[in-house]
Amino acid sequence: MNRLSTLVPLLASAALLMFGNGLQGTLIAWRAASDGFPAWLIGLITAAYYLGFARRAAST
């Protein structure tokens, strides 16, 4: 087997995880806007989500 065929599943799964994470961040803000949250609160919620994500990643 060549090296490329062994890396394709790994790269595809990493791309899928990155796509899902980006989509989740977008959907959180979109859902909050559709529910009538003010823009400053949407920004605070989104920032808190990524701050918690970064804090969790730094502690492991």
C-alpha cells in the first residue's frame, strides 16, 4: 500500500471534525438570532463557547 491511501481516512476524518466544529459555531449564533437574542448577547454566547473550548483544550 502506498502512503497516500493510508493517510486519506485520517485527513478526511480531521476535515469532517473541523467542518462540524465550524458549523456548530455558526448554528449557535444563527439559532440565537432567530430566537430574538440581542446582538451583544449572541457575541457573548459565542465568545464564551470558544473560551470554554480553548480552556478545556489547554487543561488536557
